[in-house]
Amino acid sequence: MFSITVRDHIMIAHSFRGEVFGPAQRLHGATFLVDATFRREQLDDDNIVVDIGLATQELGAVVSELNYRNLDNEPDFAGINTSTEFLAKVIADRLAERIEKGALGEGAKGLAGLTVTLHESHVAWASYERAL
């Protein structure tokens, strides 16, 4: 399996409901490094997984929808604990929608999967992996 990874970042504010979250139940900020890894079994006709420029552009477009937002105030996340794991899935699903609509070009039709990883710090991160 071949893969390429592109990176961006987001800065958000949010709070959590539930004792398991301790002090994070209060409004707080988070900065995440966001990695999107695109996978395919065979390289395309240009010997690439996907156009890195387009992948970077589309990841940037997806994360810009979340960047500098208080997620507690976003209608899409009303009543939801926007955990790192949950946000990884949101970003992966939004990227997958863009891929399905052709945003990464014809070569992206051969992609087998996508993994989005959000790095909370240098010692903790969460990922969501999905088929395409």
C-alpha cells in the first residue's frame, strides 16, 4: 500500500460534558496538528498516490471551516463532545466528500483509504481511518 501525508493545523475552543473530562468541562482552547494520509494499492498513471498540492489545498479548506471557532457555538456540533477522536472523523468525512466530488482530480478515484490524525501534543494524538 502506498501513502502520502499532508499536514495543516487548527486552533479551536470548546468544552466537554461529563465527569471523565475533569477541568476540560470548562471552555478551553486546543491547537491540533492535522495529518491527512491518503492510501492506494497501486500508483496512478503519473506514479503518484494523489496530487500533493491538491491534497494540501483541500485539507486546508476543510480545516479552515473549523479554525478559530468556538465549537460549542457551531450548529453542526450542538450537544456533541467534540473530542479529538470525533474531530478526526469529521475532518476525514469532509475530505472524503470533497474527494467524491472530484476535488483531488481523476487520479484520486483510485484511492483506497484515508486516515486523519489530530496531534494534541507531542505525546498524544488520535486518528480516524476510513475506506474511500
